[in-house]
Amino acid sequence: MNYELDLTHFTCPIPLLMAKKALANLPQNSQLTLKLASQTSYQDVALLCEKEGYKILNPIQQTSLDYSLVIKKE
């Protein structure tokens, strides 16, 4: 199943905390698309994924001023 979470209206550290909670509650073999407002938030979430063993399915994607990434929980 695919889920989406728009965190573009939040500043650090809120996006990281909300992403961590969303990933913890994500069902196995599901994907979460995160939309973030800053490269710093993107880097924080990418480090979280690396630490927790989540797989980032796409490289950094920037659309206008926002960043997005797709994460899979295996």
C-alpha cells in the first residue's frame, strides 16, 4: 500500500519527528512518500532511514521549493 505525508508546512525538528512516527506505524511492504520543505529535513529523514533500515526508493527529487522521497518498509 502507498501512503503520503505532506510535511512542507513544518520546520525542524517537527518533520523528522512526524516522519519517524509515520514510519514506525507503516505496515510491512508499504511505501511512504514524504514531502519536505527543506534540504535539511530531507537529510535528517534520510539519516533516520539509514539508521532504522528503511529503504529510500528514489534519489532526492526537488519540485519548486519542496523535496520529496519515497521510503519502503520491508
